[in-house]
Amino acid sequence: MEFYDSIGSMIKWFIDCRNRTIKETAAAMNIKYTTFSAQLNSNTVTAETLMKLASYLDIDLNWMLVVLGYHGPVSAVEREMIPRMQYEFRNFEKKKVEKVLDQIIIENPDSTPDARRELLRVFGNKMFYLLDVLVPEEYNLYMISERGKNKYYVDIPRDSRGCMNSCAMRRKAVSVLFEGSKALDIVIEERKEQI
């Protein structure tokens, strides 16, 4: 099941992408785990719970309505472009992740791929969560499902001819999609220079 097929599956996806568990989310909502899990599986989340979830998980409810088709047909791009965490939410999470990342870099100073693999391992292979927290907020994140597997990409705008400010005004910028692992490698390399 894709993350946007139903409200329950979308909420489960957000729980995972915010580095939370269903159990801890149920506790934060003041709902028994079994009741909350049943609501997610049967798509019977109440409006009150949805509002609490939106606050707790930083869910963009307007985007959720669009992706679930409440505003009519949805394009593939609308489904794939995922809203980023709000600034305050991201900064709170970023402090935790950067602390772990710094330690991983110290332990793996010569191998960026090893540092990336360890970072993913520590955070339960939650690629979207790490990208959302670590990649600058002006970049868009995309999720593309291929053969039942989700792949994440970062859309990084680049000047079309490699020239700086004066050319950028005359030519449109071209975006470059970096696969999630490559984007994390870039973040790690930049972080190495800071510590």
C-alpha cells in the first residue's frame, strides 16, 4: 500500500517519517495503542485526533487533502512532492540528529558512505526523516514509488549554465534531483567541514 492510498496509511507514513512509533504517537494522543492502531487500520481517525496528529507530527492537512483526492484528480508530481517540516519542528529534531551525526563522523572520518550507513542504521533507515531534518529547507523533497519501494530525492536548483547572479536573472534555473543517499553524503561532507 502506498502512503497516500488512505488516511490511515498516510498517518502511519508520517509517524515513521517523523521518527516516531505508533505506540508513542498513541500515548501522545492520549489514546490506547490498540484503539489507535485499529483506527489507523480502518481509516476511522476522528477529526479531533487528526488535528492533534497534525500538530504532533507537523502534518500539512491541506496537502493531505490534495493527495487523498478531496480536491479532485491528483497529478503524480503533487503526490511525490512532500511538504517539509515547519522551521521550529525541524530545528528541534535537527539538534538531536546533528549530535548523533557529529559522533558518527568522528568515528568514521575517512568514509562518508560508512558514516551515512551508520546514520541510517541509528535512525532505523528513515531516509525521509533524515533528509527532511538535514537538507536545507529551501530544497524540495520527492518520494517516488517504484515496484512497491519508496525512493527519496532532493530537488536542488542549479543555474542552467553554471554562471552566477547576473546570468541567473536571464536564464531559468535548472533543478537537479539527487538520490537520497547522495544528498545525505553531501550533508555529511559539509558537516565534516564544520566540526
